[in-house]
Amino acid sequence: MPTTLRGRVLREDPCTDPEYKNLWGYSDVQDDSRVAHFTSGGPNNGPFRRLTVLDGDNPRGYGERCELTYNNICDGLASEDNWYAPFWIYFPDTRAITEWDCRLPVDFPINATTWQVLAQMKQGAPGDVGLGPQIGLQALHGKLVADAHHDPHAQDGVPFAEFNVPLGEWFHLRWDVIYSNDPSEGSIQLTIDGQPAPAIKPPNGTLKTQPTDVSCGEGSKKPYSMKAGDPEPSVLRLGIYHDENLPGTHVDLANIRISEA
């Protein structure tokens, strides 16, 4: 694995806790058996989590997936005492390094020709969570494909980087992102196994623009409100979310970390 100089660690999941909800909250998984914990076999023989989606899995009725995190920004971050919260929230006008190790099985359907999402930096409730993620990562046409929203009214993002990755082997992803709905400020650079793609500034920014006034409900632990036109915070979502016509599969995750740039 490549060595990266890092700033202060803001949040991490070293995958040592068997109970994923203590860091990720209630997630979009069919049941807890779909998130397996292994104490060895990860990078440097460390621990990892395996997320499995089976044909017909459809938690909460939003499609076939096994994807970690609770998509709501009103109650801070997930903990042992707070499962109604996400792993991480990307607030406006911040910069963060998001990285993790990933392994796809040797029979992973990487040659898919339809949508197959592995990661999202997805706009969080109570904001407008419609359309695709502002920043996403898919496995398509034999490659990993990173995309960003260019049109606030479009469902899909526009690809900006492609990577070849080995099936059955661990690889490392590193996202350096400035979060803003201002296209002159928001930027993304993705590096996989030490190979960087060119940095981009998406014309629609790196955070979605909230279309209406919204706020968290009464009793929220970390109340947050937005006016129409404000940037909308995103949350990190990891796992598998794919077209139901694709076969069931799994993804392995390890060493998930958010740090200062």
C-alpha cells in the first residue's frame, strides 16, 4: 500500500469493532448478516468488513443494495448510543481526505454495462436527497469510474476518471475534496494505489444546492437548517448499490479514514 502524509484524523473505522452500526448507524442492508466482520485477511493481515448483496435484497424499498451509513445529518455522527446518524458529514467550505482499502472478488461483475455504485458522497436528509450523488464511484465496463454531477436536474453524474484495478486484491483509494456548491471553489482529486487522476472543478460544485428551505425536526441532537440556494452537506456511503439485473456479489472494505488535508 502507498504511504501518504496525512493531517489530523477526523474519523476512522479500522474495522476492529464487529458491530458496524457503532460507527455507521442504521444502514441500507437487508439484515445484519450481510455485513460480516473478519479479524484478519485485510491489508497487512488486518481486520476488514465484507458487504454482501443477494438477488432480491431491497432494504427500505429503494433498490438492490448493501450500503453503509445512515443518510441524515440531524443527529451528529453515529456512535454506540446513536445509531440514527452517519459515519461522516461533509459540511460546506471544508476540505477532507477520504481514504479506504477495497477488494473486489475475482468473480465481481466489473464488466457491467449498467449502473453499479461502490461509493457515494451523497446529499444528506433533511435536504433534497433526490437524484444521484454529487460525487460517486461505479464499477463499469471493466474499470472503476468516478463521476460528479454537472447538471442539477440530471439523474446521473459525468465521468471524470477511470482506473483499472485487480480483482481479488486489495487496492487503496484516496479522495482529496474541497466541498462547496460554488464551482470556482469545489474540487476533486482521486488517487488509486498512488496513481492520481487530474484534479477537477465540477461545473455544479461538489455539494448539491438545496432547492427549498428545510430544517431538522424538533428533538434533533444537532439541528441544521438550510435556505433555498444553500450548499447541502453530503454523507459518505460505501458498499454495493446496483441495477437489480446484476448478480449478487460482495465488496471488502478496510482502513476507512477521514483526515484533514
